[in-house]
Amino acid sequence: MKALDDIQDAFLTPQEIAHVLRYKTPRPVYNAINCGDLPAYEFGREKRVRPDDFRAWVESKRKRPSLSATSAPAVSLRDLIDA
């Protein structure tokens, strides 16, 4: 049934997410789901995550430059060449 295949493809299992992130076990994924950090759906005892929610969660984990690193004085390429 095509519609059911599309629905199944619309969700990721914690095991699939763990595989993508190269975790040895899916435990960190379950921890993120259980603490509410990673949105998930529960179908019976099974948990599933929408790909868009997974992407947003991964993006939220990106490290940004600290404020102190961005407040350093700017140095131009010309200053480095002339030095």
C-alpha cells in the first residue's frame, strides 16, 4: 500500500538516528526524547521522530562562537601582510 509506505518513510526510529550520528547505542537518542529535547511521537511502545524535527535538533546542537571570540579586535589581511 503506497500511502502506508509514505507514512513509514516519514519517521525515523531512535536506532536509525543513532546510526546516522554514529552512536554505539540508541540510548542517547532515547534520553533526548525522554527529556523532551528531541520531539517524538509514540505509537504504542515505539517512538518515532520526524526528519524535520531531527534536523532541527541537530542544528540546535551546533556550537556557536563565544561572545569573547567575536569581540576580539578585527585584523585585516593588509595588517597581517604589513607586519
